[in-house]
Amino acid sequence: MTHVQRPADTEGVVPGASRRQVLAGGTAIAAAVAFTAACSSSSGSQGGDGGGTASAPSGGGATVATSEVPEGGGTVLQNKQIVVTQPSAGTYKAFSALCTHEGCMVTSVQNNTIQCPCHGATFSALDGSVTGGPAPTALPSVPLTVSGDTITLT
């Protein structure tokens, strides 16, 4: 067996970490990562884990002109995170614009289908139900009223 001796002059030399110090440091890092991950998960998110329940956002009295919502299509109000649709002439619906899969904002409504660009989820413009893709649940509906040619989200 070979024995290694340290030089007699070790002033200013930092000895290597012991196995115990390395293991203790690794355990501390793992605990910090686990704590950070637990603290960063958002409670009440809009489907961030693919299985959460999303509550309907409030329209807060926002308005949109009926002329801005095409028949068979819709308009996404990004600042309110709401999509307003017109599935048939004179029938208007509103839903959360946050996909229930991972919370991405839907971007368009075409042929009565609300489309999420992130993972391809699609929803019905009539009732917000899932029509395709990975979304686990329907888009929550948002109450609205129509008066003349103004849609008010409540």
C-alpha cells in the first residue's frame, strides 16, 4: 500500500473537500432544488399542470362591438384573457382565452373552432368544449350581455 504525504509547507494551500463535505453539499443542493420547485408551482393556475380546474375570468365590464366578432369566428381580447365568439348569426359566447392544457393564450377562432397554438388543442366556439388536442377540460364560460351592437362582458 502506498502512502502519500503532504508537503511540510502547506501555508496558503486549501485542502480538497472531504467525501463527507461533498455529500453534504450535494444533499443541500438537492433540497434547495426541491424547495424551489415546490414554491414555484402556481396555485389556481389556468390548467398549468394539465389537470387543474380553471375558474372563469371576469370580463370586468369590458365591451366589444358585435361587428368585431365575425360569424363562425371570434375575437381574442388579450388584455382580458377572454375570447368572444359568434357561432351563429346573432349568438355570442365568451370564454377564458387560456387553454386548459398548459395555460397558453388561444390565438384565433375559425370555422367555429377556437385554436391554441402551443400544443394544438381546439375548442368549440359554441360551448367551449374540447374538440381536439391535449386539453383536459372545456374553456370556462364568461357571462356577457348584448345590447344593440355592443357586447358587455360581466
